[in-house]
Amino acid sequence: TRVGVMISGRGSNLQALLDAAARPDYPAEIALVLSNVAGVQGLARAKAAGVPTAVVPHRDFADRESFEREVTARLEAAGCTLVAQAGFMRVVTPWFVAHWRDRLINIHPSLLPAFPGLHTHERALQAGVRLHGCTVHFVRDEVDQGPIIGQAAVPVLPGDHPDDLSARVLTAEHLLYPRCLTLVAAGRTRIEAERVIHDAGAA
Ligand code: GRF
């Protein structure tokens, strides 16, 4: 499966996917890394891995959908049939979600449905939860919703600051995302009544 990864920044999750995809038995090939921001670290990571990159600055477009049509054209030109958002910081429109329906996944740094949106680590500390974590899910119209493919939990420890928690969650993200991408790329998930069914043999 040819996968396009959409990023906006640092790209540490992208790096985890690149590392996984470098293994010969991995069921996905990263065919394109697309960023809406030029010059970000994730683009350098892709280049270092020998993966083609594209920069599509959203500001060059009159509206979200025309931006997304260009993104889609680039992804399709690269032969991508599956798209993974990894720190992609733009909300996508219903048009994009419909076009890539059930072929578009995202990682979010909380145990959804808790804490959709931004600043999840601060909010988790504020709420006093004892477990926090990350979620990989199919993208739907509502931000940070959609059928859940996998989750990983980490403890919230006494004295944690948002940066501590963020680092602990990020380590979990780097394990979770390649695992979830494997399941989707290998066709080992299906969606029934907006819930993900993991086929026999899947983790
Ligand atoms: C991650 O925490 C991801 O879950 C969130 O944004 C962050 C991106 O980090 N959506 P990176 O660019 O993958 O390093």
C-alpha cells in the first residue's frame, strides 16, 4: 500500500512511520510526505529517508477546499491510496473526508473521546486524570472523532508538567502509529457501525 503522510512540523511520528516502513515485511510504503509548511523538520526527515516530499502552503489558496484539491492531486499523483496525518495542523473539510473516506487516518495525543482539540496535555493535568495517552483513528467531519483503530495509555505521575506528559505520550505514539498503520494497510481492519473491527490475527 502506498501511503501519503501529511505533516506540519517536527515529524517525530513521521520518523516512526519511516523507520517502520524501512523494514522489508512492512505492508506500507511511504510514497510521499506532504507538508503545508515549508522548511519544517519533517521534510528533512523524509529527504534523509529518500522519500519524495511536497510542500503545499495553505496560504496560497483561496479556501480550504482548493488547498485540499491540490493536496489530493499530489497524493494521487504519487499513487497514494491511504493517507496518514501525523502532526498535520489543519482542520480538513467534509469534501476531503468524503474523498478519502475510510482511507484517511490521524494520530491524536489523548485517549479519545477525552480531550479532542489542542493543548491535550495541559488539559489532562488540569482534569486530574490518572491515565492519558494517544489514539489513532479514521478521520470524520468532526475534529478528532471517528472510528478508533488503536490507543495507548500512559500514567500521569505526581509532579508532572505538560512537557513531561507530552514526552511520555509521544513515546507511546511512536509505537502505536506504526502498529495501527500496519493493520489498516494490510486490510486487517474494517468499519462496522462506525466502529473498527480487527480481523482475526490482528493485534
Ligand atoms: C503529536 O503529538 C501528534 O499526536 C499531534 O501533534 C504532535 C505531532 O508531533 N497531532 P510530531 O510532528 O509527529 O513530532
